[in-house]
Amino acid sequence: AVVSTQSTGEIEEERETTAMFKAEAERDIKLQKQTAAMELEELKEQALRRDAAFQEKISALQNEIQNRPSGSGVNTGDGTTNTDPAVPPAVSPAVSPDSEQLTLQLRDQAREIENLRAVRARSLQIAVTQFQKGDTVFFYYDETKCNYLVANISPNEYQYFLHPDNLGALGLSLDPQNRRAWAIGVIKDKEFCQARKVNNRFKVPEGRKFYRVYAQPRASAADPNNAPSNATRNPD
């Protein structure tokens, strides 16, 4: 049996590389948080403008009913017509359907804004250990492995490689001319693997266990069920 382990120098180099790309990711995340905050403020302003427009429409409908001639009568909803000027037309159920519809629209928009706020907050959180499906993670190119790995602050945890077939989804490439240093994505699926060959595409020691992950951009609405299910694989 051939036993091979990483040297202390290789481990230290990986840690330094991870720290460098993590610092770059933190700067990128800070900028994106600022952008998200500005977008949320704009959404709030849009909601307030819609609310004001709906309230204005409700007031216009109420004024229209109140200004009707008393002789014209108001439908009471029970098959009769009220012509008594002592009964305020504004309480007539004639305005109820429009008012109810506008109220429901406002509630739907408020829920939409809250959902958007929750999604943005979740997408801006970068996982750095114990990765699961749905986690937003930071991928960086490792020169020693010639592959993209997930930045992991836990040195004792399994390594997570981005599946080579999944590079295009994040706009990544192993071609030196088109290669990017890093990317941020959301884990769609992961496979638990074990290297069966000394020479393998991930350049890990024979027998080493690790994960291959499938990922998608944060803004993607792709169905996570499209990726292969969790399984134990023997990579090339």
C-alpha cells in the first residue's frame, strides 16, 4: 500500500492561500451588503409610494360616494336602496370590494419585501465550515491541486472540491488564460468520494476521502434536484 500525506509546508501554503482569498471575499461581501442595503431602501420607498397611491385611490372612491346626490340612493347590499341623507354613504358596502382588494395588495407587497429581505440576508452569509446543501460558499483556485476548492477554516475537515463538470455554472475554467482566482456560489449537492488511484485529477493521496460539490450562482433559481444525489464515489 502507498501512503502519502501532505507536508507541513503544503498545509501552511494552503492556509495562507485560503486566508488571502478569504480576505478578498470579505471585501466583496462588504460591498455587496452595502449594495443590498441601498436596494432594500429603494424597495421600502417604492412600497411607501404604492401605499400612498392606494390610500389616495381609496379616498377618491369614498369622496365619490359621499358626493353622490342623495336622491340617487346607495345600495345597502340587502336588495334595497337607501335614500335617507342621515345615513352616511361612506359606510356603504359599495366601496368595500375595492378597499379590500387594495388592502390585500398591500399585504402581498409587504410579504414580498420581507421575503426578499430574508433571501438577501441569507445569501450574504458565507459558510466557512461544515458545509451543507444551500450554503453560500467561497471557491478559490488551488495551484497545488489544480482545482477549485471551498474555503474552509477547519484544517481537520474534509476538503470540498468544485466538481469539474460544474465549473461553467459559476463562470470558472481551469484554462490558465480564462482562469479566475475565485467565485462565490451556493452548494446544490455534494458527493462523498475516496481516491482509488495514486494519480488522480484532484491530486490527493490515494485513499484520501473528500467531497465533490455542485454549485450554482447565488442569483440562480435553478432546481437543486437537477444535480446528482448524494453518493459515495470513486473519482478518477
